[in-house]
Amino acid sequence: MNLKKRYFVFAFLIAQFTYAQEGVPVYLDYFADNYYLVYPSMAGAGNGLKIRATARKQWFDVEDAPELQTINAHYRVNDQSGIGGIIFNDQNGFHSQKGFYLTYAHHLRFSRSNLDLNQLSFGLSAGVIQSELDETNFDPLDFDPIIAGIKQSTGYYNVDFGMSYHYLDFYAHVAVKNALFRNRNINGEFESNNQRNYLFSMGYVFGGSSLWNFEPSVLFQLREFTTEKAIDANLKAYRKFDWGRLWGGLSYRSSFNGAEFINGNQIDNQRLNWVSPIVGINYNSFMFAYTYTNQLGNLKFDNGGFHQITIGFDLFKAKEPYDCNCPAVNY
């Protein structure tokens, strides 16, 4: 198979649940203690101010390889209200998108004290996104009437909303990303754009008050327009110290959909399958995590993987956290 055909099939696989996503793509940020970037209902879910910054780079030896940078912060204003904001920049070859989101979340706490956690949260994010297609470097000798040879851009807005529930060491999240149908002006024509994506995840932290805790979790995604589906299966382990926590884990993402390609004299089918190890540390108010993602399967564009780092600060934390193993809320 020549390089052009390999790239086409590989791009089709990767486009599912990643670059086809408008707004902030859904990677594994929730797995790196960055739930708010995925779920608006997590804005201010804990006590204090959480700040997170991420940088993701793919295929270091490939020119114009995809990369993503984000920064977000969210804060618990009072017993029932949380606010947050996200800024992001997503680049993929000739296409790029950037924008920001503002979030309000409402939290209903059913517990009477910090001895137990029983909280239902609702969140709504409104975002403004600017998409750009840079055609200035296209080959002028390769004539195509739809290529103008300029930078074409369009702006639009959309909303995400969702719900989270925490009960002691158990949690569950539901979110709808890009809930509105938006029309984008491309080459002077309006294109109907349905990027609605449904997310559901749940997990439990085992271990009680011991030095070691273990957290299995799952996340399911469904894209409405194409009916594409994918699932993440995750496992994290935490080790407690006087100064904080050291943790690591493994995530496996599998798409239910695939692409057919010609391999020699036969037709093969391959689905998108990723495996992602992660390591992280919480030291006092500082947080750091590194995620490496490697694609599985016979068809690969490059042997390199995807690298992402996450840096964060947890400020104004409660002096008396909840009496539970609930990292997303207590830390």
C-alpha cells in the first residue's frame, strides 16, 4: 500500500472521536485529573481553585503533525455554585481551531457534613470557536476550483452541558458536547454541521484508608450524526505519602467502527485501538502527569506515539476534605 492510501485510511481511523471533533477534542484528560476539560458539571465540584494546562504532540518526526494546547481553571464560588473557563488551540496540518468556553455549574449537596460525599452537579458551557483552513501553501500547479489559495476561516458558537454524581467513592458523569446544530460558511456556502457527541463514564475508588487505592473506570462515546461509538477501559493505582500522592494507570480505547483497506490481494478491516499508560504526581498543591498513547494494529502512519503533559495547581483547598477516596473532588 502506498503512503497516500495508508495516510487516507489512517486519517479515517483517527478522525473518529479526535480531529473530527469541533471544540476541545476528547482525549484522556479526565484520566489525568482534568475532568472539567471534558465535563462542564465538574466546574467547582471540589472545594477550591483548580488550574490545569496541557500540551499534546503527535509524531515528532512528521511535519505539521497534530498538536493541542489547553488551559483551564474552575472555582467553587459558594456551597452551590461553580464557575470555570477554558482556552484551547488545536492544529492539524492545514486546519486549525481555537476558542474559549465559559462555564457555570450548580451543585446540590445532600450530605450534612464532610464525613460523607453525596453530591449531584449540573453544568453548562458556552463556547466560541474559530476554524481556519490555510491554503496558502497548496501547490498552485495542482488546479482545483474549490481551492482559493488563501486562509479561509469561520467562527461560530456552541454549548456543552452535563451532569455528575458523586457518592462516597463512586462517581458517574454524563455530557453532551456540541449540543447545537451550527451552519458554517465554507467557500461561500453554508454547511450543516452536526458534531453532537454523547459521553457517559463511571468509576469507583477501592482501598479505603489504606496507602494504596485502585480506580477502575469506563467511558463510552456516541457521535450522533455518524453513529460512531467508542469505549475506554481504565485502571489507575494511587500510593499515598505525607506530601501527596504518586499514581499511574493504563487506558485502552477501542472504536466499534472501522475502515476497510486493500492489503495485497485481500481486503482487511481495522478499528481504532489505542493503549495509553500514564504516570502522575500530586505534591502539595502541585500536580504533574505524562500520558503516552500508542496505536495498535497493522496499519500505522508512523511508529511514534502521542505525547501529552498536564501541569496543574490546586489552590485554596478545604482544610477538612470529604472523608472518601474521591480524587477529582478532594484534590
